[in-house]
Amino acid sequence: MGVGKKLIFNLTPIFYIKFMIPVITSIFSCFLLIASVAFGAEMMIGGTTRYTVQKGDRLELIGAKLGVFWKNIAKENNLDPKAPCVPGQELKVNTRKIVPQIIEDGIIVNIADRTLYFFKMGKLTTYPVGVGLAREDEFGDWRTPTGKFVVVGKRKNPTWSVPESIQLEMAFKGREVEETVPPGPKNPLGRYAIQTSIPGVLIHETIWPASVYRFQSHGCVRMLPEHIEKLFEEVEKGTKGEIIYEPVKVLITQDGKPYLEVRTDTYKRISSLRDRVWKLIDERGIRDKVDAVRVEQTIKDESGIAEDIALYPKEGPASYMTKTLYQKFFDFFKPRPKNEKKSSELPRSSISQSLLQGGFARQLMAG
């Protein structure tokens, strides 16, 4: 990656603008995901990607793998949700989301976006997760609780001690009541379990992969086998974390461009999503910079995708972005007075970050 970066910045401005946009997108999308924790207090990850359907895939399972609501995938690719997926078919998927909270080291689980954010040594890794049912009944409250926690233990091939509330549910449904389930293919905890200090809440492998990125557990945090294997090795006992519930997120890029992400209030904890959105916008002082029509449409869709809500001039966003892109490059490369302080220069990494977050490269290509 270092060689590619050096090559790009040794090019002339005109050649860079006309021919290197795809390189910017590919190189710095990876750079953003791995190292962007150091850029500041706000971050947006993901974007438009392609997924090739594998044998045995269903829309729900694809959504679980990528951390995307399966109905979004069906809508974006004009698929019949009831029709089987065809192996080899290429799907377009938008995974863009706003990181709800940035910490130096530890775990953040946002129930609303069913994502686990793992921060370690300046790097961020994200994993789609399954969380608790949006239900409270005579047997218990199955919603995943919020709050701060500490990792108090790690268990490989764990035995599941079935909670009394689930035993009661088993009896009510006429199933055999089990007090413990030994390790093996029928153990709902799978092969790996990370114990948190929140009573009854484990982060564990699931034997039901399609339940990931959905609200189907009894309160625990479920992960795909290939994901929990990595997290189990990386996370240490004593790691701090927090489970939050935030269906609305607002981000302002380094270029001042606002994004909004709205998800369904599955646990019914927000009195009005619309009021919550406009309150966050007002708190950021950007009401005059957002397009109210775009904001209201994003609220209505509840797609869970971070959407551009900027208010653009009449000529449209593509024209505006193209002008801004050219201006940034020419300002950066133009000669500076010898007595001008170097501290006033914008770091090249910041320019790359601005281009990526602001979407200038993609807008120029589209234009």
C-alpha cells in the first residue's frame, strides 16, 4: 500500500484527476476501514460492493454475512424475495454505515444496527450480529440489554446452562426441558463464547447463521462461525465494552458534508424518529446545510444506509462535487509563498480521506 500511495502523489494534478480516481477508491477504501480510527471522532465505513451468490445462499444469509437488511438487497437488485438465489449471480449491495461511537480500545455493540465494532490498537473491525427478540412475555424480557460491560471470561466448546426462563418456554411449547446442553453441533452457543459482566449476556457463535443480523436471540449476541473465530482470538479478558441502542446517526465529513442513517426503532424506545433526527441535526448546527426532502425520505425509508442529505446548488450534486474536487487539487499543488507556514498545509492523508468520505471520486466518475 505504501508504494501505491507514493506513486499516486508523485503524479501531476491533471493526470491524477483524470486517470487515478479508481485507484483512490480501491486503495483508500481499505485504508479507511483499517486505520481511519486515527482520523478523528467521526467515521463512516462500507459502501457499494458486489457479492457473488454461493451455493446454499438465501437473502437472509447474505444479509447476515454482509451486515445488510436482506430486503434492501432484494429491492436494490429487483429480486423476488420468495424466489431462491441463483449460485453465481452477482448482487449489488450497499453496506455504508456510520460508526455510532469511537473508542480507543474495546467493543461497542449497537443493537439497532446489529453490528459489533471492535477497536484494538488503532484499528476497527466490524461484525454483523444477531440480537434479542423485540419481545417481553410471561417468561422473560428477551431484548438485549444496554449498558457498559467487561469481558470476564472466554470459553471454548462451552456447556450451555439453560436459564430458567428458557426452560419455562420449552415446557410451555411442549419441548423436552433441558437444564444443560453439552458441547456439540446442537449447542446453541456453538464452539466459542465470550462472557460479559452483564448478567446472562454472552457474545457467542450461533448454529443458526441466518439468525445473524436479525432480532431472534433470547438476549445474547450471536455471531457467524467465521467471525467469532477471529474475535475470540483477538479479544482479551478484561476488555471493556458497551451495548448501546441508537437507530439514528448523523455524521459530518471533513468537508462538511452531512450524512444521515435511520433504522427501524425495533425496541420502540424512541418516541419519534423524526423528532430525534431533527434534534440531532439542530445539535450539530447544520439545519441550513441539509436538504429537508432528503432528510424526510431517509426517515421514511428506515433503510439503515447512511444517506447523503447535503443541500446542493441548483446545478446538482455531481456538478458541485466536480468543481470542489478540482479546486481542492489545484489549491493543494499550487506554489506557496516561501514564508507560509507548513502547518497550514492540509496533510495528504486528509485529502485522501476527504475525497473518500465526501464521495468526490465516485461523483466525478458518474458525471
